[in-house]
Amino acid sequence: MVSSSYSNLLDLATGAADQGPAPAALGALRRRLPSVVTTPGLMEDSPASPSTPSPAPRPRTIVVANHLPIRAHRPASPEEPWTFSWDEDSLLRHLQKSSSSPSMEFIYIGCLREDVSVPEQDAVAQALLDSYNCVPAFLPADTAARYYHGFCKQHLWPLFHYMLPLSPDLGGRFDRLLWQAYVSANKVFADKVLEVINPDDDFVWVHDYHLMVLPTFLRKRFNRIKLGFFLHSPFPSSEIYKTLPVREELLRALLNSDLIGFHTFDYARHFLSCCGRMLGLPYESKRGHICLEYYGRTVSIKILPVGVYMEQLNAVLALPETEAKVAELMETYTGNGRVVMLGVDDMDIFKGISLKLLAMEELLGQHPEWRGKLVLVQVANPARGRGKDVAGVQEETYAMVKRINEAYGAPGYEPVVLIDQPLQFYERVAYYVIAEVCLVTAVRDGMNLIPYEYVASRQGNDKLDRILRLCKPEEKKSMLVVSEFIGCSPSLSGAIRVNPWNIEAVADAMECALVLPEKEKNLRHDKHYRYVEKHDVGYWANSFLQDLERTCKDHSNRRCWGIGFGLRFRVVSLDLSFRKLAMEHIVQAYRRSKTRAILLDYDGTLMPQAINKSPTAKSVQILNSLCQDQRNAVFLCSGFKRCTLDEWFPAENLGMAAEHGYFMRAEEGRGMGDLHPTRRLQLDADCKAGDGALHRDDGRFDHRGEGHRARLELRGRGPRLRVMPGQGARRPPRERAHQRAGVREEHRALRRS
Ligand SMILES: O=P(O)(O)OC[C@H]1O[C@H](O[C@H]2O[C@H](CO)[C@@H](O)[C@H](O)[C@H]2O)[C@H](O)[C@@H](O)[C@@H]1O
């Protein structure tokens, strides 16, 4: 299937720059080398003789993310080596541990959270590779700061969470230096992938907004790379996204992936609208999958929210320290007749902690019966970004907690308990176990797994049931109050959904969550638990990787050409049967034929992409002589204005579609000239007057004329005109029949042309 979005087929046809996969020899060499090489040195020959058939390679997925799922421990003295351990809280680690394909090997590429000095880097890289299959990316300190704290945290993160940089104090204005650092950092990650990849066999899975231009670097090197991308943050509405000065670069870079994943339907919808509105790319549904066609490549869209790692949660629930902590918390709270509501959030501007506190204040104000009884335990993890906005959130939180506790507290009773020290995972789980309600009032969050963790923890186990004094499994319950602006919200149909900005409504929802009949709480819990257990992180990862494999299975049946510079690089992919037209074939066919339709494009095809866009005298002369030949129907398509084309191409008998088909001039008696003349003139006249023609964002022009509606579609498979009887003035039946016949004829004429 050939894309309608080729901009320059001549570029493509010169084909010299086929940057397809490495030639066979290089491919074989790469396979003979160990998969990963990080330190220079002599390689031993492969033990297998050339005639020994090599075993089928083990499938590998290279997982690339900003941070490795590793904790690095700095040595006490420079003589000692660094030590490492897995970061058991990392989603990327969970992804591997819950993979359903035991033969799949995972390699991780990412930064360490700790700074490693340049002389130590080789040893650290080797140790990580040998023991953890991890390849660290080391960024120069200034690039790292500008890339992460700069472009990621100051620009992308706020914008993707709907915060516009309206002033230097609010969000911060776009800074091109930070953008350049982002691109450079992505390039460092790309180089690491290129060091380890077996391009014919390996899958690459890139994670999150930190690495959005990485797909372009990778596809540039290996045109047929099997590449997936998952965005963990929200993808904002196109009205927000389009304010980003590098909006097109990021979209085009993502489109160099084969599969792009989002947590929710809305994020995917926003991305697709951006592709439609900013790049003119429509999407389609192919056998139940949403796809975009980008220069002949199929880019699939995956909508699947991530899940929690159930095995780990169950293991932590069974720990003796968890049981001890649960018993301790039961004594502190339940033993004293308290009911706990729980919030667990990073202390950042999008988590809505202060809105939650306002709602708690409102609840206690409106419902005196809860005073002395209800406790909001708010766990606040340290923010991951830095800046005055974070300090502002902290200040406001402390002030509000103080105010509420002063207003409604009593000796031995604090309505709000703020825990702003990092908790161990088992401690957090213990809080989940004893909490009657979990509250998430973030104003924006990509997904947020806190409600899932809470539900799974409330399911608990037999021992915890005894500590909680639950007699029957049916008595298990959990209640969720969640913001409608977070990614997990659509999956939690039993949660009470709130607009976190509506303080009274949140307070009502909190109260409702407390007083709902027990039976109702049991049912909601059961429903959520069944969902959370099934849709765990393994389900998510396996489903993504399966879709990636499916999307890439045709790669070897395509011919690929890389075109475009820098971040405009893209791959044109064509069927294997596609052949470059040879001049002698054209000349022979031209001589043989008696009736010829010659369709020409004037935007970069007939003439080079030049500053002076007017045709050369020679082009005009050739065009004139083509038009003079009675056997030829010549038609010129262009994005230029009609008056400009009229001036440049005075040839008689030349058909023309100006402004990408908005204006059509048919060469009389042929091609477009076969259109029903009255209708065509009427349409043309109306369009000229700007009357009744409506340009839509999806590349369609709708026109309402007397008694008919016309739609000119410029996207997809090329210009198409559909004329339909309208709801306007009704005509007599005979005239209507005549009209329909005319419409059919127009249709046929257009298809022919
Ligand atoms: O702070 P960063 O290092 O830039 O990382 C951003 C966040 O990444 C992770 O959260 C995101 O992915 C989660 C899982 O898909 C999702 O639940 C969450 O909504 C996303 O924001 C990480 O869990 C966060 O701590 C980071 O802030």
C-alpha cells in the first residue's frame, strides 16, 4: 500500500541512499559478536565453525528508559567498587519479572540516578552488563541537567499535564538550548542501543516522554528496526499540544516507531488529532487496530493502561513486617475508634494535595459527626523535579495541615496526619490495608497506580483478615474516590469519580464513600479486585510486545528508503514489487499509446525544491508541447494559488487542480472536463465566493449548494469529490433522477482521473 503522504517521489526513486538493514556480511558479523560490547578489546573467534548452523537466536527486547531499574551504591572509598541492586519498585523490573515468555531476554538501557565520574564509568558499565544485563547511558553533567530538569521537567512534563508557559514564572518560556540538550541526550541513548542491537531480531521498547525523539535516531540507522514506544504521561489535547514550538518534530519522531502505546483512549485520541491537524495524517482502523500510514509504513496505536505487579504485592502482604505494621496501625487508629482515609502522592503541583486537604476541611466543617473520628493520612513522597513550584506546594500543604489540625483537632486526635518521610514499600502497603477509603485528587496524572495497589492490598490474605477481624472473604471492601483527570479513572468503574477542583463535590464524595452500605462496598471491591488482578503489569507488557511483533511482521517484505534531514527524517516503505520507472520504458509506452492521461505534480516534483518556485522556460515549453498533442490529456496538481498557476502555465488544454485541489480547472472535453458542467461551475463559483464551502480540520471541504451537498476530500487516497443530494430545495423527481445520474457520472469521471 503506497502512502498518499509521499512528498517527493523523485528523491525516493534516486534510491541511492537505501539505508535498509546492514548488508548481509555486516549482519552476520554482528550476530557473531557477543550481543553486547561496552569495553574496547580483542574479540575471540566464535567457537562455531562457519558450516555449523547457528541456533535460532533467543528473542530479545531492549528496554530503553530514562532510568535503569537499578540502585547504585557509591563505594565508601575510591579503591572499592560500586555495588548495585535491582530497584524492585521499578515498573521496568516488574515488566521483566512478569513476562509470560521465559525465553525472552531483556536488556535495559538508561541512566543511573547517581553521578559516576568519567574514570569509573567503564568499570561500572561492565559490572552492570555482566550481572544485570543493563547498559548505562552516561550524560555529561550539563547536558543531563538541561535535558532532565530543563526540557523534561520544565517544558514537556508541565505541558503534557496541561500547564501552559504563560509567563516566565508560570511554567517557564520555551528555551531552545534545553531542547538541544534533550535532542543530544536522546542521541546518547540511541548510541547505546546501536552498540547492543541485533537489528534483524531484537525488539526495542522505548519508555516515556524523556525519549520522544529517540525513535528517529534509531530508524535512521536501521530502517526496519522493530520499535515500540509507550507514553506513561498524559498526551494533552491538541489545543494544548500545538503550543509547543517543537510540536512537529516530536510527532514525526514518534511516528518513526512501529507501535505507540497510551494508557487511555483520550490520550490516543489527542495524539491522533495532532497527527491529523498538524501533519495532515488521517488514521484508520485495520482489523480492529487503529493505525496511521506514514510514508508507506504502518504505525499502530495501542491503548492499554499499565497494571501493578501482583506477585510482588502479594509477597509484601505476606511479610511478617507488614503484618506487624498492620497490627500497629490497627491499634493506633481502629483501636481508638478512628476511620482512616488514605492519600499517597508525590509532592508536586499536579497531585492536588491541597485540593484534597480543602475537601477534608469542608467535610469536617459540614459533618461534625466525623470530627474526632475521621483521619486523613497523607503520604507525601518527595517531588522528583525541583523548582519554586515544588517549594510552593510544600509550603501550602504544611500551612493547610496546621490550619485543619488547629481547627478540628483535639488532644490525642489529629484529623490530618502528614507523612513526608519516604516510607518503605511494606509500610505503605500496611497503610493501604487499614484504610477505609483511598483518595486520589490529582489534577492530571498519566495513570496513577495508587488505587490499584490499594485495592490489591485490601484483598489481603488470610493472616491479614484475622488481624483485621474479617470473618468471611465476602466482607472484604475498599472504596475509591478518584479524580476524573487521571489515567486510571476510566478503568475503575466502581470508584466515585470527582472533579478535584470542585471542593464541595469532593467532600460529598468522601462522605459518600464512608457511609455507603457495606454490601455495596463489598461489591465494588470485588469488581475492582478482579480487574486489577487480571490486568497486571505482565498482562500489559505481554500485550504490548505481542502487538509490536504483529505490527513488525511485514518489515522484511518492504523496501525502505530513508529521506529527510535531522528530525524530519522518515522512512518511505514500499511493497517489494515497487520498481523505479526506467526512462526507456516510459518512452516506449508513450510512443505506443494513442490516448494518454498525464498527471503532473508541481510541488517539488516537476521542479526542484528551490527558492524560486516559478517553472523554467524549458518546463513550460515541454508542457506546451505535451498539451498540443491531441492524444494527451494533461493535468497539473499543485498547492500553489490558482492565479499563480494561470500566470506560470498559460498552455491551452491544460487541466489544473490548484491549492491542493480546492480549485479545479478541467481541460475541456477531457478528464475533469467530463464533470457535469453546471454542477462544476456552480461549485467553482460558490467556492470562489467563499460561500457554502467549509474547510474542516480533517482535510475535507464540505460545500452546500442548492439541492446538493458536495464533499471534496484531499486526504487519504488522493482527491475525491462526493456529491450528494442535499436537504436544501427539493426538486421534481425527474430532475432528481437526472441529478443522481449526473452525480454518478461525476464520480466515475473523478475516479477515472
Ligand atoms: O519524574 P520522572 O523521572 O520524569 O518520571 C515521571 C514519572 O514516571 C512514572 O510515572 C508515570 O508512569 C506511571 C506508570 O505508567 C504512571 O502511573 C504515572 O502516572 C506516570 O506519571 C513514575 O511512577 C513517577 O514517579 C514519575 O514521576
